[in-house]
Amino acid sequence: MVSLVPKSPCADLLPLAIAETTVSEVVPEAITLVAPFKGKKKTVSDALKAEVGVGFPAPGRMTGKQDARCIWVGPEQALVIGPAVSPDGAAVTDQSDGFAVIQITGPMAANALARLTPIDLRRDHFKPGHTARTLLNHMTCSITRLGAASFEILVFRSMAKTAVHELTEALKLLEGRAKLS
Amino acid sequence: MRITCPYCGERDIREFTYRGHALAIARPAPDAGEAAWDDYLHLRDNPAGATQDLWHHGPCGAWVIVDRDTVTHEVAGSKAVAEVKR
Amino acid sequence: MRLDRSGGDVAPSLSFTFDGETVRARKGETVAAALLANDIRLVGRSFKYHRPRGIWSAGPEEPNALITLGRGAAQTPNQRATVQEVYEGLEVSSQNRWPSLKTDLLSVNDLAAPFLGAGFYYKTFMWPRAFWERVYEPVIRRAAGLGALSGAPDQEPYEKAYAHCDLLVIGSGPSGLMAALVAARAGSDVIVAEQDHALGGRLLAEVEEIDGAPAADWVAAAVAELEAAPNVRVMSRTTVTGVYDQGTYGAIERTAMHVADPGAAPRQTFWRIVAKASILASGAIERGIAFANNDRPGVMAAGAVRAYANRWGVSPGKSVTVFANNDDAHRTARDLAAAGVTVAAVIDPRADAQAIGDYPLFSGAQVTGTTGRLGLTDITIRDASGKDQSVWTDCLAVSGGWNPSVHLTCHMNGRPVWNEDLAAFVPAPDAVPGLFPAGSADGAQSTADCLRTGAEAAIAALEALGQTTEAPALPKAENGFTGHTPFWLVPGKKRAWLDMANDVTVKDVKLAAQENFASVEHMKRYTTQGMAPDQGKNSNVAALAILADATGRTIPQTGTTTFRPPFAPVPLSAMGAGARGKGFAPERFTTSHTATEDLGAPFVEAGLWYRPSYYPRAGETTWRQSCDREVQMVRNAVGVADVSTLGKIDIQGPDAAALLDFVYTNMFSTLKVGKVRYGLMLREDGHVMDDGTTARLGETHYVMTTTTAAAGQVMQHLDFVLQALRPDWDVRIASATEQWAQFAVAGPKARALLDVVLDGPIDWAAWPFMSCGNIGVAGVPGRLFRISFSGEEGFEVAVPARYGEALYRLLLSQASVLGGGPYGMEALNVLRIEKGFITHSEIHGRVTAFDIGMERMISAKKDCIGKTMAARPGLLDPARERLVGLKPTGAVKELTAGAHLFNMGAEAVRLEDQGYITSVCYSPTLGSFLGLGFLKSGPDRIGETVQMVDHLRGVKTEVEVCNPVFFDPEGGRMRG
Ligand SMILES: [Zn+2]
């Protein structure tokens, strides 16, 4: 019997490091889109807490931590990143293979993103645990701040190469700029 | 230009798509008659001043009604279509 | 010449070239300062008359000293010598001269000046009309010009970036610095944007004291405080170029234009800055006075002359004269005299003018002319008694007063207002929401006033942001030199220049008025005043004053033209930074991309996706050979194609069926679990939006398939229906396109191939046509759909995308055993045309369900989007252009997509048009070209022969109208 060998979205692309800033791929156990049905948000949030210990997030927020986290991605929609979940009362869609999950960490991380996304990334406005549905240049994405100098970016799997290209170009220019003075 | 998505907050115009006047959310009944349907689909005022736009916030999927002034470009406010229709 | 100043000044340490000649310079100097230090006054030729021109200003408003940097692909034309910093090895070239700056043959234009006045081109190059483009324009373009691009793509890196702040301070002179300090101390998040490399503005150019110490000390302390503040971001070499709605500002940063080896750094960065409020502290620009031959190299702005002396230790002349109507300009005489430069005369038209130093003052006097072929040598002074005398001078410092830099306040339609006391336009109140003008940009005339208004503007801006701030103690500063009397021109017959950048004279403006181009907007376009690279920064107000005088109106009655963005030129390469090549648009790749590349398949773009066109094999030399083989392979064995690019929308919830019934014309609530149905989706205007199959996976769970092109549009449409039309429905939708890698397996041996790949054994009787379900695929949980877009027995097998590449390679290796293999978009297209299946070539936005013969798919039992409007009589007229199949029957056995159809014997003109062809292919199955198209009353004309004419490609033939399903019309093959 043949078996199929899995391949992650950024398998041929990451990791890389430019200007002391690293770009790496995260391959979570599962990514599950959870969309509570009408009036079920509380039920679903409780179910998620019971299942993986994270509640359903408010708009623009992440709940949980690295091993199990839940990020808001739209009205009544959140992605659970970590163990697979199947709470009652919600439309549950497996998206484990739908996204490239890219983390960028280091001194140039925020500056690189400021080349690509129009959102306000200032630390007082976009704190660790904040997440935004926005653009990464021309691509729709989610950006979540994990730490002072660490962000997680989700783009559609098919655009992984372009996302890595954009981040690489931004970092190269920043590295060049840093060498000026 | 900046528009506030009721879910995501104030964002740059490039995250939105303009989708005409907000009256598009008031779909006539199937038997409302030719005039009502013609009005709904084709006829739009062209005000110098206050107007209500329909915008789609692509990144989160929200349809948004934006109160805007065509003369001053002031954006007075916005609300989620889903909330208005509720 | 360089001044011998005590202290600080270092010897020139670097060299650059100007038109090939080596020039020695000091680090931190502008090209203009270095040229003047080396007594180079002639730097360019004027736009129209090719007059010798020199440096006028010391800032970005420079009208004359436009230069080209570098050579070849990276050459950057039209840079300002007064802005560009020198660096070792910099190559600078002058512009608009041939063969050289000193001997410019086109300066004959100057001799023809009597004929070349305003409106000359409009009046002269009228006839013959055919000469407009072929003769006149090329000749005029060659003669009148600026620097040129190389014509080769610029490979230098540029950058775009976003920044956000509470308060944007535009400019860093005394008012900008003071505003920034107040806001910074209040804890506000501040960006200071300064076009120069150093902060300080005019304070760097003046001899002044603040709080009893040199102004430079105060600047240094302020800058140190700002740079140390964590809430302040100082952006030097950054010019704010535009103001846009809701506090968005455009700015251009000359990031690496000042270094010899920029490496990987961006040459320039285009910033979009979002600020809750801003302080406009952009200063003021000195204006000239119009008098005969006031454009010679050596005639300069008075403020610029002392800026060169005070800031860079350079005197633009050995014997300097000053011609000014204001006290401020007397500082030029004072400062240069103090630096040991001869000040030969100060000419002030005001009878009561007072000297502020030891220099000869001619009060009540005027400068009536100048001499000097390639640079100023003498001026003629007419003294108060009317007597003329000639004075030797190589630099005449001119000042007609200062114009506040109101430009940014006009970007949102604000009109500046005339201030009679200042004889200048000042910003209109609230011209830009959230923008607070301060300092000389707002009409302040002294350093003390600038500091005060800077602080006040910051307090007002912070208050607008909801923050109360104490007024700071203001530093003690200079409060004099404010006297002035408006004085625009010295009357005379000779040419007196207003707009040096575009060679517009006083006479041109008067001519415009005389020929009734009396509106300021007409005058501007007739004379081109204000339309040069400096955008009238130097000349607008003077031109307006002269137009007002010529038309007997006041300046406010005459009005002013609008300043539009950008305030300073922004290279397109910066605006479009990162958008070339791979940055132009995202590329979407399927999981089979690498394997497909390995097979040498050329790709075709489908939206953002890259899909294989065909898979060439050894011996195949044309795409048609590969395509024909692939079609036959599917018809006779089995073919595999990646169909993951089709949109997949997961629909769940109690009202999922209701949603589908509403967005599709046909019923989905009646579809049984485990079944798939073709659906047609209309726009509300009754025309077809998209089509595709939808599978019912569970009682309240469907998966909708959209076409590749319309996936985003359909998702947005469903969002609209659920949020705006039926928010009462309990349904959740999600794009699942990227989760699944999905492959079509089609052909008589499709089952045989799947038998090897699927976790078996499979009971194929349980998988009839249009069934679906979960299934194990080589040990992985997948989905199987029995659907066909080829007309053969077909399946689509889906696995989570991580397994896509592996499954694709497995399918191909197993297919080859069965005589099958991959097929590309070309073969896919042939297969579907043979079956008469439509794509967006047919449902192109202007066709109805009726037009494609699917009107019966609009269910009578329910409402759906588009149903009401699709029933309009005009959309159900049998005479409409309707879908038909077409086959060539004439001498030419070819069809072309886009060709039009005409009745036999009719002339192939628009009025006779009967329809058009949307899709064509060569069918190896039927041995003929086949086409789909739309023909008036089409289905009623089966069997008829019409003409096909393709005017574009010059193809003409006769075609037979047929049923659009050419192959296996009963569908026996696909049902199996
Ligand atoms: Zn949003």
C-alpha cells in the first residue's frame, strides 16, 4: 500500500534569517475554523475552554498561548490553532492545510511588516495578543502579535511563496538601510 | 481615506471595496413591481453632501454602511450591515 | 567662494563631478553649496529660451538648478542641486543644453524670443493638422525640456512603508521644533518630518540668538531631546508631499540618495503616514522681484545667499548687492559684510529704509537691469532721484518678501486667504481637518512668533486629541526684521522673469490679460506659469499681483490657483516600489505545481493562479500536438488534472439549504445527502454570475464549487446575502478552497486508476453519477465526487492539501501504467467544448439563463436572486443572441474566438451583426474545429449556414449552426 508524504506550505521556503530577524514556518497540529451558530457563542466558548482551554475571542483578539490559541478572523469566526476541536453549536471546518503559518521574530520584524501592512503596529496599539485581519501587500492575511518583536502571519497556503518573497524583500531593504549609518 | 470597520476598527481604504449606495440592502419583494425593482437596481441619487455607502471589508468579510459626505469627504460613522438589518 | 570662518569648518574632503569636471566639496554640503563654493554659477539652461541660469534658492523650491544624477539605467533626472547632498564620486550633469552648458546651440531660441511669447505654440502650430504629432510636437519637445530618463528599466531598489502617529509635525524650523517639544513632553506619539538632512529649518541659516545663546545651540538641544524621547520618531530627508482624507499623509524620504555606496538600501522610500493631527510648520518661500534680465546666474534669493554664507560658509559672490523691499533681506547684507564679503550696495525701493549695518544703502531706489553673458557682472541702479548708475557685482540677492508655504493646506480643496498686512496668502482656517498651521507657514514673521505659534498649535492639536497641555515657557528669541512694503516689479520694456522654471515673463502675464485669459486658471494655462517642476512656488504670488494689476482687480479678487499633491516630485519608482516582477501580484500555486514544472509544462495564469497549459512529450513540437494527445488520452484511457483552483465554499447550518435555494436558480433543499447537483447563480439583474456543482455532505452541510475566476466574487456575494438580505438565517460559510487538493480523474479507465489509489475495495455501484462522499485516499481521509467536466466517466478526488503533491505524483505514475497521464488547460478546454459545457467565456456577464438555454433551471417554486429581473420580457426575447455550436463548412476550416457572425450574403458590418464566437478548439475527437457562440435566435437556426468574419485576424469562413453538445449528446459515457 502506498502512503502519501505530507508537505507543509513553506517546506521549500523557510526558515530564513536576515538582519537578525528570523522568518520561520509553524506547522500546528490542526487549524480549525469555528463559527458559532446564532446565540451559541457562549456555549461554543465554554466548549472550547473545556476542550483545549481557550475561549472564543473578541474581535481583534487572540486567546490562549502558543500550544493552543484561538484568533478572531471575522464576525462570528475564529481559528483554533493547536489540537483539533469540534465544539457543538458551531460550524466547524478543518483548515489545517489551508494556511501557511509564518512567524517573524527579531529586531526588524515590526519594521518589515510596516512595509507590507497598512495597520497600526505601534506597540501601544497592537499589543501581544492582538490580531488583525488585514493585508500583507496584496494578500489577505491575519497578523497576530505574539511578543514585542514577534508576529504570526497567516496567509492562504497557495500564496506562501509570495508571502515569503514579500517578507524577504522588506527585510533586505531594512538590512541595507541599517548599514547606511 | 480611512474607514472604520465595526469589527476591525479604523483601517486604510485599500482594505475595502466600494459597493454602491447602501439602499442595496433593501431588496424589494419579488412581486413589488417593475418600478420598485428598477429603482432598486438602477436608480441612484447623486447627492452633494451626506450619503450612505456600502463597503465590503475584504479581510474580515464584513459589509459596512458608511455615512460619508461627498463634498467634504468627512466620514461621519459606520455600522455593520448585519447589525442594521437585525 | 569659501569664507574663511573661524572655528568648525573643515577642509573639503571629497570630490564629485559636474559635467565631467571635478568639484571639491565638504561632507554635508548640497551640490549647490559646493558649486557656489567653487565659483560655478552657471548650472543649467532655461526650459524654453535656453537662457543661462544659476542657482536661485537654497531649498527644494529651486526653479533653475535642476540636475541629473548618475548615468545609465539608474540615472535620476530633475533633481534639485539645492537639495542633493554631495558624496564621493557623485556624477552630476546639467540639463537642457547641447552640446554643452556654456555653448548651447538652442539658445538661438532666446533671439527668437519676440515670437515665442505666451500662446506662441497655440497660435503658430495650428496648420496643417497632420503636422501636430509628426512634426511640431517632436521638434518642440526636443527644444523645450528637462532631464531625461535613460529609457532602460531602473533596477535600483525603492521602498514603500506605512507609519502611524498621534501628531505629525511637518517641518523642523523654530515652530516645528517647538511644537514637537510640547507634544513630546506631553507624551504624545510624534513624528517629525524634515526635508533637510538636519533639523532646524531657517535657524540653521540665520545669525540669531535664542535664550542668549546661538540659535544653533537651542536647535541642537531640542533635537537631542526629541531624539532621546521614546515617543518621538524623527524622519529627516523626508518631505511630506500630500495630504489625504482622514489624516493620511504622503511623504517621500530620500533614504540613500546621499551616499556613494547605498548597497541594498532603498534609494527612496514612499511613506504613507497616518496621523490623528498634524502641525504644518513648513515655513515660507522667498519671492523675487521682477525687473529686466533678473534671471542671470548670480541673481539669487536674498535668504538663500545668507543661508549659503551662514550655514555652509560659502559666499555666492565676491561683491554682493541686495535688492529688497523688506527689513529681513537687510540681514543678508549685514551677515555677508560680517563674514568679510564686500557688500557693494543695498537697493531698497522703500524711501524710509534704514541700514542695519555698514553698507551703502540706496533707499527709494530700484534695480532696472543687469548685464553679464553667462553670469551677472553688473547691475543698473536707478536711485531715488531717477539717476542711473552701474555697479559691479557678481551676486545680487533679491527679496520681494516671503510667501507662507500653504501648499499642503490646499490639498483637500482649501483656498488660502490673502492677508493684506503680510501681502501674502495664509492658510484658510480649518482647511484640512486636524491640521494646525504654525510659524511662518501661517504668516509668523519672527523667530519669537514662530516659537510661540508652534507651541500654540501643538497645544491646540493635543486638545483636539483630547489632551490638555500647559503652555510652556517660551525661549527668548529674535523679534525684529518684519518691516516690508509690497513691491512686485520694476516697470520697463525688457523681459522681466516671473517663472524662471518655465520662462514666463511679466509681459506674458500681461499678454494673457490683454487677450482675455484674465482668470487666474486661464492665465496659468496660457502662459504655463506655475506649471514647471517648482509648481509656481517661486512665482505664483507675483504673477497673481501682476495679473491683478493688469485686470484692475485686487489680489483676493483675482484669486489663486490650487496647489495639488505632490508638494515635491515623487518618483514613480518609489510609489510603485516592490510592485515589479514578483511583487506585481500574488502568485497562487497549486500543490501539484512543482511536479508539473518537473514535467516541463508551460503555465497559464488563471486569475492569480498558475495552471498547466499542456504537458509536452518528446517529439511534440507544437502545443496542439500535446493538446490533441491529451484529449485522446482522456477519451480513450484516463487523464488527471489539478482542479484545486476552483472555489470551494463550506456551508453549514440549519438554513444552509435555504441559502442555496436563494442564491441558485434551482433547488438544493431537495438534494439528497451524498449527492451533487449543478447550480446556476444569477446576479440580481437577471444575468448569470457563476455556475458550478454543490455537494450535500450532510443534512445541514454543503460544499459549493465556484469557477476559479469567480471564487472571491461568490464568497462576497454570499456574505452580502447573509449579512444584508437574510441576517435571520442561521448559516455559516467559509472558504475551503485552500484546504483541499482536488484532482479530476477522467476517462474510461478512471475507475481502474482510482482502484489503485483509493482505500478499497470500492463498490462502484454505490458511486453513481453525481454522487459524493468521504473516502480514504492512500490512507488519508479524503473526499470523492463523481462529476465530469470532460464528458467521460469522471471523478474528483480530494485530500488535505499537505498530501496534494504526493497524491498528484501517485496518480500520474499509476495513470501511466494505464496509458493515461496528466492533461492541461488546453485539453480541458477542448474536452468541455466538445461537450458544450460553458465557462466564463460564455457567461461573461451579459448573458442570461435564457441565452444559454438554461431558463428552465429557474425554479418556479421559490424566489431566488435575479429571478424577478430575469423575467423581464426583453431578456426572454427569442431573437436575443443565444448559445449555439458552430462548425466550419467553408473553404477555411478554422474558427477564431472573438469573430463575429453574419448572415450569408450580408455585408460584414456592425449593423448586420448576428452574433459572435466565444470559444473555439480543434477537436481531435471529431476531426474538426468546433466553436461555441451566441447567435440571434440561435437555437431556432440549427442547420443554417452563416458567415464568420474575424476582422482583427483577417479570417473568414462559412459555419454551420449546430447544437452546442457536439460529442455524446446522450451523456452515456459520463453516466457510465
Ligand atoms: Zn473588518
